Amino acid sequence: MAHDTIVVLDFGGQYAQLIARRVREQGVYSELIPWDADPDTVMALNPKGFILSGGPASVYANGAPQIPAYVFASGRPILGICYGMQALAHALGGRVAPAAQREYGLATLEVVRMNPLLPLGRYPVWMSHGDRIEVLPPGFEVLGRTENSPIAMMGDLTRHYYGVQFHPEVRHTPVGPEMLRRFAVDIAGARPTWSPRHIIEDMVARVRTQVGNEPVLAAVSGGVDSTVATALVHRAVGDQLRAVFVDTGLLRLGEREEVERTLRDALGINLTVVDASERFLRALQGVTDPEAKRRIIGELFIRTFEEAAERLGRPRFLVQGTIYPDVIESRAAERKHAARIKTHHNVGGLPEDMRFTLVEPLRYLFKDEVRRIGEALGLPERLVWKQPFPGPGLAVRCLGPITRERLETLRRADAIFRDALWEAGYLGKPRPGQATPKVAQAFAVLLPVRSVGVMGDQRTYHEVVALRAVVTDDFMTADWARLPHDLLARVANRIINEVSGVNRVVYDITSKPPGTIEWE
């Protein structure tokens, strides 16, 4: 079925992705589109309304992004958020100027005029702005204010144009989701049809239309995205699908067995497992530089996958677990130069000369939506809520030289840590009233240093394991998880007693930034 759409125009705000996610959480389909995208492309979506995101610029600065003319010409409702509100005021004849006092963090919004977005009352909201509206455009009224923003919420109730200075998309604005629902459903009239059942029906129909009766190949990494994509395509085409899983020898404990158990045994997918562990370990022998590790693993994975594809007749169609943030970040990379922090290796990444036609059923889904689809397809909870895992696998968590013995040490320590967190309720599906898992990502790192210890009255000189656990909503920034000391003590005790070659365990309390989530 065709879903009603709310278009979010991206003016460069750090929370722009969140706006589209929060609208979808209200059951309404939303797409994030660059503010200067081709008008015909945007209007082809037949949007029911527009949301204008925040942004880092000042609307009165030379070259600042402006609202495209087609937005107003469409006659559709508009909601401006932060910069979007200021751009709305600026375009329609109001005045925006630097605020005498900038407003960052929590504030109290007082809604002073009846309106369809929020009832009268006082609400905690999240502010992040240095400019403010000083003169309203003609036809607008003040709907709400804060101590430092006399015009914190404005509206033209006749044309259905609204603006809010605060950020309804962040968790610090509790009333935000309801406000976005009111705009999308009540004001813009979008039908809330965006649900796992409808998404699956849509994707199945699209895949069947795309591939017809031809064979399809899936590159399975063992991660959530590739597994859900493979299961979804299998729902669409059945035995036309062949899946390939490359065991690099750099996987977590039991990962290969889990993939086989889920895809082959539970779902009946025709799965080929390629054990290339010896090949990868030989290629990595003596390599310690993390960028070199990534390049070697990426190239070798591609070559291994090519060989498997040849043996299977090289089908024309290839399933990839591309998700919407990948698409958004690719667009951003094309539009501006960004410094490279580290090379990212997509396990399913393939060279251009392979000439596959990609099948990407998750291309317009956020991670939380992918997980809901996985649950609706009947995948096990532990797999659906599996932790993110870097493409190069344990190679970038086993700092220093890679050997089979060091990998096994790391694998066992990592499993002890993650199992303890799972049993204590820190990992897995959010419980009622819990927006996200308490720990978004957790793992062990094996350090290439040794320390002196005493075990059984004997001097030891063994390696060090570092534990890493972070909390984050978007993985762009992250804070270290404040885990209970007794839990960390139990984990450390088990690792030292059960994993040979380790005599010291430390806990990483570095946030992102300045650090990254992964160590390499």
C-alpha cells in the first residue's frame, strides 16, 4: 500500500535524523531530504506536510539555507523546528536576530494560546539556539514562550504554519512525540499506517516485483541488518534465495553456529558457509596497524565472497542490509568533505566490477524499525537485539598482533562480559517504560601489554583485558555506562579465573568524543 508521507527538510541540524524517526514512531512514514534537493523528486513523494529541521547557520547570514519556494506553493502544513522556525519567520516577513542570552539545555515552555499542537500548560523542553525571532511574520501569533524566548512557539492557524524554538525530537522534550503526532496526523492528515505488518507486506511485494523468478544471493554477516534483510527476501522469494556466510575466524563466540541455527535450521534458508579462517589468519600474521588490518580484511572478504558467488553461478541479484542511516550518511558524504576518522568496512561491501543488481529491502528503515521487522519475521530476540559488531570483527578489538590463541582469549572474555550484562538486563530488548537498552554496546578488548600478577602464590605475567560499555541513542555521541561495581567485579573475577593468559581487567570510562566507541 502507498503510505502518506511527511517530508523532513534537512538544514544540517544534528538531530535531523531523529525527527524522521520520531514521526515514524507515531506510525507515519517520513523521509529526510536535503533542503536543496530537486523539487520534483520531493513532490513526487506527495508529502502531506513538511517539517523543517534545525541547523547550525543563522538565517540572516549570507548563503544561509532558505526554505524552497515549492514548499509554500504546495499549500501543505509546515512545522519549523529551531532553525526551521527561524527560516519560516525570515521567509514570511518576520525578523530574526542574535539573542541577548543564548539558550541551551532544559527550559520550561508555557503554552499561552489554544492551538492544535499542544494544550495550554507548562512543559519541559530542550533548547539549543543563539538566535531568536524578534518580530513575528504577518498572520502569526505567539503560542508559547520560555523565560529567555518570548516567541518560543508560533503559529498561523489559518495556513497551518507552525514553528517551535525547542527540539521536540529529543528525549529531553517528553511532550515532543505527541506534538509530532498531532502535526503529522491531526494537522497534516497523514494516515498512521507505518507498522511492521504493513512494512513487511510492502517490502515483500517490492522484492517480488524487482527479481521476478530469478535467483538471488545474500551476503550474510551475522549482524542484525543482513540477517533481517535475508529473512525478508526469503519471505518474498523462498527457494530462489541462496545465502553465503563467510567465517573469517574473527567472529564472536558461537556466532557461526547462531547464524546456521537461525537461517538454515529455523527459517529453512539455503545457506552456504565458507570457512576462511585460516586464510584470514595467514593474511593478518604480523600485522598490528588497525588501518592495515581493515584493508586486508576488506579485500580478502571480497575475494572470498567472489569465489563463493562464482560457485553458485553468480546470480544477478544481491541482497544487502543497507539501512536508512547508511543512505543519509552517503548523501552527506557526497555533499561535503569530511575528515576520515577510520576506515569502515561493510562486511557485505562489494567491488563495482561485480555488477550485481542490489536488492535492499531495508534501505528506508531505521535501526529500531529493522529490529521490529526482525521480531515480526520470527527471528530470536537475542539475534534481533544483538550488539553492533565492526566489519573487521575481533581483529580491531584484539590490539596488536593477531593469533588464533589471542583471538580465543578475547572471544571467551567477551562472551563472559556480554552474557553477564544480558542476564542482568542491561542488554536486549527495552523493557516497558525503557526507551532504549541500558547499554547500547558492550564488548571486551585484548591489550598488547602484559602486567605482573599473583595467582596461586605464583608470579604471573599475562595480558590485560579492557571492558567497554556505552549508552547512546544515535552512536554519533556516547557516554560510558555506569555499571554497578559488584557486576563489574563478578565479570572481572570470572575472566581472570576462567580465561587463561589474563591476569588483569580494567574498565574504560572514556566518552565519545573525545574517544571513539571502538578502540581501533
